[in-house]
Amino acid sequence: MVWLMAATNPVFKAAVPYYGGNIMTPWGAATQSPFDLTSGINCPILFHFGREDQSLYRLT
């Protein structure tokens, strides 16, 4: 959710996803995934993942 909001709302000054995932798949009726909207992110992002978090492995 954090990635999607940062990509679509220019008001954000920073974004911090905590164990974020599923950014490669469109949500609901959307035709683009949050990752597809990455060019709209205009703020720093700090990620938090665990060593064995499966979401991390899907991003690499």
C-alpha cells in the first residue's frame, strides 16, 4: 500500500514500507501494478524486510 500511495500521491515526503510485498501484481480493478507506477515516486523510500521474508525474494 505504501508503494502505491507514494507513486500516486505527490504530497508524500517519505515512504517506509514494512514487510511490503505484492507490488508486481495489479490490485483490484487496476490495470497496472504498483511497481508499474514507480516513475511517479518523488520521495525517499526506506524498506524493511526480514532475512527470510519471501517478499524480498520475489523482488530480486
